[in-house]
Amino acid sequence: MSIPHILSLGAGVQSSTLALMAAQGYITPMPHCAIFADTQDEPDGVYQYLDWLKTELPFTVYTVTKGCLSKEALRVRGPSKLSGRFYLKHNIPCFVLAPDGKIGLMSRQCTQDFKIEIIRRQLRVLKKGNGWLSIQQWIGISSDEARRMKQSRDVWITNRWPLIELDLSRAGCVAWLKNRGYPIPPRSACRYCPYHDDAYWVELKFEMPVEFEKAVVFEREYQEAYRQATALRGVPFLHRSCIPLDKVDFEASRKTNQGELFTADCTGMCGN
């Protein structure tokens, strides 16, 4: 029995290019299917692009979800039986302004809970249902992101990075799409992700104002939930400046912050 190939699809530039290349036979073998892990918090443009992409692919795209990440992130839980404190789960990597004025960064649990584990769960379902012994998972990491390559922790999953094999960068993916007349997908990530760079926040604010307002509202709600979580201290913000999102001067911030925290697409695992 041949090993099935399954694409981890984020509907961003890299994984979409990978899917379309496979559909045209540029990369072989043809995937058995693709899996899109939905946090239910992507900008509407991502879902619209995904709907179009499905019409171009000769293989099934499964959409799987654990629910709405923002709703789960805002849910204050507890009190804990051990500490008696209230707490939050599914940490979003917000910047936290501590009482002493120092800025920290929360750990990121959302990727593991709402992306990696959800895809892994669907792979298990497919493996069991088809009697497969192992699976090869395609991940859309491009050559400029090679440092993000990681082997699977499961012996029955082998990760493959076809864009790395082709030495194709993100810019190369965009060129490949343009040369064939394909639309360029929007950046795939939760609208409120703190890893967005300033260029993306500007795009969201002026080109997708409804999405930007949703991020502003989420930040305020998350701050209130954080305040109720008695195990936590400080105030969380979505922007590195620890200024409310709707008050940030993104152009000034871009001049003082040359490095970009998040410049790629969420192709099944955030930050890829």
C-alpha cells in the first residue's frame, strides 16, 4: 500500500501555491486530500479565497475546527481546584504591560490547540478509516522560512516540505501564481494575531476596516477577561507598543521597528 500524501492547507500564499502546483502536476504524487484548520477568526477574504481554491483542486479539502478561538480565549475559567484562582486557556501571544512598566510576551498555546492538534486529529480519523499505517504530511514552508521546518513528533506522520525541495521562496510563490493568472491569496492568520507586522495592521485598518474594528473590540474584551483572571497580572495588548490598537501610529512604529514578527501565512501551523 502506497503512503498517502495529505496537504496541511492554510489558504495563504505558500500552501495555496503548493495545492495548485499539485493540482497541475508540478509536484507529485497527487495529494489524497488537504486539511484546513479553521479558528473561525480569519478575515472574510481568507474564507472567500478558500472557497475559490476548492473549485480549482481535484482533491477534497476537509475543514476542521475546535470552535471559535476568540470566544474560547475570552472565557474565564475556574476557580482552579489547586489554586482557587480564575484563569484563561488557549493563550494568545499578546504583549503584556506589567505593573512595573516592563513589557513581556505571553506564551502561544492557540496554535497547538486550534491548528496542530486539530489537523493531527483529522489525520488520525483518516488513518483509521482507510487502514493506513502512515501518512506523509505536506507543509507549505518556503525556502526563506527553512528555519521553521520541524519533524513530526508522531512516528506515523512524516513531514514533507515541497517548496523547500523546489527552493521556492514566498516571493517565488507569488510570481508563480501571477504568471499563471491565479489570484494572490490574502495573508492567512487570525485578524487579531499579535504577530502581525505594522504593514499588515495598516492594511487591515484602511483596506478592511470592519476586520480591524473586530480586532479592536477583541483587544478590549481580552483585557477585561485578563483582568478577571486572578492568576494573571498586567494588561495585554495586540501591538508591541502596548498602546490600544485603535490609537497606534503604525507608520511611526514601522520606522522604529525594522524587524517583522510575522510575515508568513498560517498554513496549518501558525507562523508557517
